[in-house]
Amino acid sequence: MNTATVKQLKTELNDIDRLKLIDIILRLSKFKKENKELLTYLLFESENEQDYVHEIKIEIDEAFSQINTSSFFYIKKSVRKILKMVKTYIRYSNVKETEIELLLYFCKKLRSLKPSITKNQQLVNLYGREIKNIEKKINTLHEDLQYDFTLLLENLKS
């Protein structure tokens, strides 16, 4: 089976009646958890981006509090899992300001983690990659937002 292009899907969806479209969306939501999460974001949370960001920050806090700090192996594994979760939520939102805010918050939590990440080179590298990623994203924003986010980024760098 050949997968249709986005353009083909868009034109086909324009021609479908409302009830059949609802059936297709519900069927799609049954297959993967990510589909259901994206649909939940689009239907319920996309209207209020600040609440969405706040909920994700609470989830990040909980995830960082549950990290097993007995060994750097477990810390690295947990941090990568948290970062994957954050990037998934960022993909749902597709708003640059949300992306930068969540990545800055992740880096802040990672930097304040005990034991310090400076004792493990892989965690330091991960932190550095995310900082560079944030810098690139900031440059694509409006000047006022660039200034605000750059101040927050400089606090993380120092």
C-alpha cells in the first residue's frame, strides 16, 4: 500500500462529509497514544497555551523529582526520557515561544539536579546541545521576545 501525500489527504478530507470525518478521527485516535494526545491538545488545550505550558512544567517537575539519583546511569536514562517527553509536547504545540520556554525550563531543572551534572560528561553534552538548540530557536523570534528569552538563557549559561 502506498501512503498518500499530505496534499492528497487534504483534498480528500475536504470532500468527506462531517460524520464520516468524525469516524475517521476517532478511529485514528484508537491506534496510537500520540494520536490521542495530539487530538486532546488540538481540541482542549490549544486555545490556552499558557495553561498548557504550565501543565507540562508540572509534569517536568514530577519527572525530575522521581529520578533515581543513586547512579549516573539512571540519571542519564531518566533525563533522556524527560527530554523525549518534552519534545513530544513541543511537537504537539508547534509554537516557537512554547518550545523555547519548555526547553529553558528543562535546562533549568537539569542544571539544578543533585548530584550536579558537571560530574558526568554525557549530561554536560546533552545540556550544551539543548542550550545551542535554544539559541538557534531564539534567533527566529521577534526582537522583543528574543531579548526576553536571551536574558533567561544567559542566566542558565552563567
